[in-house]
Amino acid sequence: MKQYKNIQEVPKKYLFDLESILENETFENWLSKYQEILDLQIAIKDSKYDTLDAYLEGLKLNEKGVLISNKISNYLSNNSNRELNNPLFKELENKVQQINEKFDEKFGSETVRFYQNIEKIKVWINDPKLANYKVSLNQDIENYNHKLDDKIEEFLVKTESSTPNYEEPFVLLTDSETDYGYVYDQKNKKLKLNPVSRIKFLKSDDAILRKNTVKQWKKATSQFKQTLANLLYQQFKGINVEAKLRNYNSAVSMLTSNDKVSDEVLNKLFTKVQSLKNEVHKYNQAFAKFYNLKFKEKFNKKYDSLRELTNVKSNYSVEDAQKLVLETLNPFGKEYMSIVNKAFNENWIDYMTIENKMSGAYSIGSTYGIDKKFILMNFDGQFGSVETLAHELGHSLHSYFSDTYNDLVNSKYPILLAEVASIFNEQMLYNHILKTSKNKELKFQILASMIEGFFGTVVRQTQWAEYEYNLYAKIANFEVNSSYESISQLYYDVTKNYVYKPLKYNPNDLIASVSVPHFYYHFYVYKYAIGQLVANYFFAKYELEGEEYLQYYINNFLKKGGSDLPLKILENVGVNLLDDEFYEIGFKYIKKLIKQYIALGNEIFKK
């Protein structure tokens, strides 16, 4: 892969076209328009509740502001992410932030004003003029039972920027201030350990390096364990206090209220996923067997789990990757494929790695009003980059259909549904490779990736979700304190239910109980597990019913956006999260993959 230093060196066909966001106007013009709308919103913040028509005009004015905000935020964030060291975009981001902070100060709490006029809203909501807003307005009306005193709500809005954010010190401790130290390899060479090099070292053929990496990593990540435990405790305690003050049954009830996900749904997820422990064990046993045959040495789970049994090197060009993705997604039909081709031909995607570019990949959010649903990635020529391209296109196509077939207020699909389309695209890619490739080692590698991806998303995220669920409850009931020992014991008690043969409690092996960033995301990770299982369900239906089902999926899922509650959208496509059959379909899928993995491994790794 050719390496590029800066944007100027990269051919234009490999860069996303961010200037198109501005539609031939200057950034300052858009900022001026944005300021005008904010000033108008402040001017009518009270009078808009005088009549239905005035209220409707207020909603439409807000939408105009959102459309311009989407342009401004995407123009700045994507330029900034592509050139992290470019001071221009940081300066402009600070300027916009100051404008928004001044607006917040003058505008005050819209929540307070809404609830002061709630009786009017309850009458107006049945008027056809507000039909498009009915879902979101009903949600706001329901939340009235959880509103605090007007002065308190106003105070919370005005002090939001100075409210303690426990995630910030967590990130500082785990990213900036943790010195991971050095490790030695078998040649006694001293190597710097960090989160990136750790993975590389654990995949190494050097047994001494792998062992030293595990030991040093444990030592480094444990040095702030009591501080991290206290931060997590305070984070969860604060949310518990708010939930109690707002009259929710629990913190989790508050955090899942917008998606209407009940405790019954969550407990069903926990119980069903725990039943996969035998499948996880079967896969781990097969991996250990193939490891022993491949390397002629005894497998040690603690040190050898990331060592690759096969490593098929790829050398895809961007054009090769595009061609493979087009072949993969072709069953989705004409409308879908026309948009994929637009993405490739009209510079939706920023492919190449340059110095000071954000790592990883994403498809943009806040997309309404922006024709191109941009993707940032770091293409390296390996198969993983093809996976990333297919995955992020899933997100972008979901956004495109959602924005095209819904008005602004109903276009934004919730996080609970956000990963479905991207995972579905991955499964289409894997299926295509498994059917067309004659390379056994590549197919074995893909099967391993699929299985580990499923376990990582469904099993691990569900396990973490149950831990969070219990931690909120135990803190609320004063059954857990802020010490690392207390919190790690709870983590052990939960996670042992997901393991075929759990080890004895050892606090030194449980640093994950306080070091996972997702624990600061307000009960978030269960949504990944559900997204994976829903994608499995859709893929199973496609295998059963063929391409006709893909059109059904596009019309009844992708195009629905956020036009209804997420569980309602799922119910309308046959997904019931309380139905055993839904889980069995997903589990049947992973069982089939493990069976294929074992059969292929037995062919490749012979005694």
C-alpha cells in the first residue's frame, strides 16, 4: 500500500468531498445564517406557545437550525478528524461552541416551557398539522411524570457545562496517565508497550514476549484500580440519585425509557445469552486443539489466545475492495446498488491513512440535509479494510434511506437499531467469500473472525450489560461500596454465569470491572448485542426466502428510520425480543459457523 503524508499527496478519488456540504457558500455565511436562527428562537421562546400555528412555526424554525447545524458540525468534525493537527478547524469548532453556549444561556430550559404549556400540547397533538411530530411529542408528554421543579430544571441547563463528568478523568487516567512500561522479547530486546503494540505482541510467535506482555499489561492497568473503582461508583451513584429524584423505578428504567426496553426484555436477553456458554466452550476447545497441532506446543489460554492459526496476507487496492463489495451487495437490488455506486463515484469516502488522521472508521451522524453520507476510514489493503468498507456502507445506506423516506423529526434511527444494517452487510460479505473462495485458510480465518465477532458482540456485551444492570441495583440498595474489591466481586458473580467452567475469584484478573469505557455510556452495550441478533435474524430470513426478503428489509426497516419506537419497528418486521424463536435463529447461526470452523480446521490441521 502506498503511504501518504498529507491530503495534498492523496488522489482526489480517495478523498471525501466535504466542500459539497457548503453548497458553494462560505462557511462564514452558514455560520451567520445559524446565528440568525438562534436569535429568532430566543425571540419567540415564550410566544410560540400562544397558538398552535405559532408553535408549529417554532418547530419548523428549530428544524431549519438543525439542518444548518448538521452542515456546520459535519464540515468541521470531518475536516478535523482527517487532519487532527490542523488549527483552523479546532479554532472554528471553538467558535461554534461559544455560539452554542451563549444560546443555551439565553434560551434557558425548553423542557420547563414545554411542561408549563403541556395542557395545550395535549390538545394540539391531535391536530393533523402536528402529525409528523406525534411520536416525539408523545414521548415528551410521557416524560412529564419525571420532570423536576422548574427552577431545578433551569438550574441544570445553566450549570450543565460545569457538572462533574466522571468519564473525563477516567479517559485521562486510562489513556494519558497510564504508563504501560516496557516488555522484553526472547532476544532480550526492550519494547514499548501501549494499547496498539499490545495486540501486535500477543499475536507474536515469541512466547516470552506474549507472556511478558500479559504480565506487564496487568501490572500497568491495575495501578489505578481503586481510583477507577471510585470513579465508576460515583458515576453510577449519580445516575441512581437522578433516577430516584425523577420518580423512575430504577436507574436502568430511566436509561432505557426512550427505547421502551423493559426489564423483562433485558432479563430475557441475559438468560438466553448465558445458555451459549457451551458453544463458547466448544469453540475454545477447537481453537486449543488446532493450536496444539499447528504449533506443536501446548496451548495456554492466558498467553496464547490471540495468536493467529492462519494469517492470509491480502493486497487489495481500493478498486479491488469496491469491486468485491459491489459483488457482495448486489442481491440488495437496483435502488440499493445505485446508492452504493454514488458513494464510490461521488466521493463519499475518505480512504487513505495520512499523518495525524483519526484512527479507525465511521459513517457520519447528523446526516439530514447532507446528500453524501460520508465515511472516514484508514484503508491498509488487508481484508479487514474490505470488511470495514462493507460495514460503514451499511450505516451510510441506512442513513440515506432513513433521510430520504422520512421528514427530519422521524429520520433519526435510535442506537438500538443502528448496528443492524452494518452487521448485515458484513454477513453478506462473509457469505460471499465463503461461497466463492477456494482458499481454505482464508475461509478458516473468516469463520474465526465471524465467530469471535459474534461472541464479542453478543456474549461479552450482554455480560457487561448484566453487570451494569446489577451494579446500578446494588449501589441503590447499598450492597456494593466504592472499593475495587467490592465492585470486582460483583463483576465476577455476574460473568461466571457466562462461562462453561469459571475460575476462582481473583481480583487481579478482574480489572475489566472498572476499566471498560462503555460503562460510562449510560447503559448502552446491550444495544450492540440486540443489533447483532437482529442482523442474524434478517440474514437467516434472507437465506430462507432469497432476494425478495432483501426488498422487504429495505422497505420495512431501512426506510422506516425513527418513525416509530424501535421495538415497534422490529415487531413490524417479525422480531419479538421476548420470543424464544428469535434467539434460536441467532444461535442456530453461530452453531452452524462453529460446525464449519471445526470441519475446516480438521482438514487444515492434520495430526
